Amino acid sequence: MGNNIGGRKKAKVMKIDGTIFKLRTPVRSMEVVQDYPGHVLLESEAVKHFGIRAKPLQPHQELKPKKIYFLIELPTLPPEEKAHRRARSAINMSAKDRLECLMLSRRSVSDLSIVKSTNVASDGPGTSAGPGVTRVKVRLPKAQVTKLIEESKDEDEAAEKIIHFYTENAR
């Protein structure tokens, strides 16, 4: 009668269909999955703890004796078409305009000359510059002004909307 010193030096690997095969350790994960393309090994404890979010073993990781591993096939997803990233906004702005708007977003208001005329020579705000033209300086939020301009058909309608917005908020 002798002493028997020995133990299980094998790791168990269970397939998805329930069949189990044992491997003598030390063995690396890549040696197991090389016969099963598209499959990965998951540690049973990780599956119990994380469920479907369990991370597969790295190819260089060694399987530990007396542990159970699952050999599963990764699902193949159809190649996903890259969705075009666009700003979700009613205002159609170019990337440059959005960047400028973001840079100015810390400023709560900005200066705006309502009527821009190339032939207007004005001494200051509120002075008359010609027949039917008055230059006014107003401080309004840049985002709101941009929105009002984009919604307008022409410069006159934009000016009317801006003046209306200013008078509503000035009260």
C-alpha cells in the first residue's frame, strides 16, 4: 500500500451542446480554440457573475486545473452600415457655424447690427444713415439670432423677427 499523491491536473471544457472534454494543463486558450474557428473560451465563474457580458479568455491565457470553461461560438452580426452623424437640429448650420456657436456659447449675448448696408456711413448707434435706413445696435443671444435668420426668407423678414424678439424680451 502506497501513498497516492496526485490530483486532477485537468481543466474541463464544455461545449454549447453539453459535451465535455478534459484537457491536461498547462494549456493555453489559443490551443483549444484553434480547432474551433469563431469560438471563444469563457470562464464559468465569469459567466456566472457577468452573464452575457463575460469577457472571453485572451489567446495567451493558460487554463487552470480544476476549473470549468465554456466553449461558445461568437454570433456573427451583419456588417453595420455607418450611420451618418448629423446634428439633430431644426437649424441647418454648417460645421464651421456650429463650431463658432459652441465657441461663443459662453457669451450670453452678442452684438448685432440689424441692418448692414455697404453704403451706410454712420456716426454711431441710432443715427440716420440715409433715406429709410436706421442703424440700431442690439444685444441678443447669438443662438436665437441665428435661428431667426435661418427661419427668415430675406433680410427684411429677418430684421422684423429680430426686432419683434427684442421688443418682447425688453418688456
